[in-house]
Amino acid sequence: MNKRVIPVLVLTGALVLVFGAAVLSDEWHSDLNSGVPYEETPWGIDPADPESSISYQLFENFGPLMLILALLLFGAIIGGVYISKEEEDEK
């Protein structure tokens, strides 16, 4: 094992432990809106109604468009990796 790899592994392990501790130390409620006071927003979004959320509206009304954008972005990532590859000199 290379000596350069050891600090990276230690840092990665520390980050995994910190994030894992953060996730495990939080209280996960089954009802996220319980006990949270809210006021009616001026634009009519009710936090207790999941159908009024932006994410619901986005994926319900524009689902096919989101799939097309996902494929386009996936292609851009693959193209970026392909372009960034170094070419080997042929002798």
C-alpha cells in the first residue's frame, strides 16, 4: 500500500464516522410535520399537504421532461469523462 493512500483512507473513514454519527444521533419521526407550527404562505403552499410541494408538482407535471434532462446530463457526464481521458502515444 502506498504511503499517499493511508491519509486518504483515514480521512474517508473519519468522514464516514462523522456522517454516520450525525444520522444515527438524530431523532427520525414518522410524521415530519408533527409539532411544527407554520403559517400559510402567501403563494398558497400548505406544508401539511404533500401535493402542494414543489417536488411533487415538478415530478408529477414534468416527469417525462425530467427523464429527458436526466439522460442528457448523464450523456454530458460520460462525454466529459471521455474527453478528459489522456491519449497514449502510439509508437
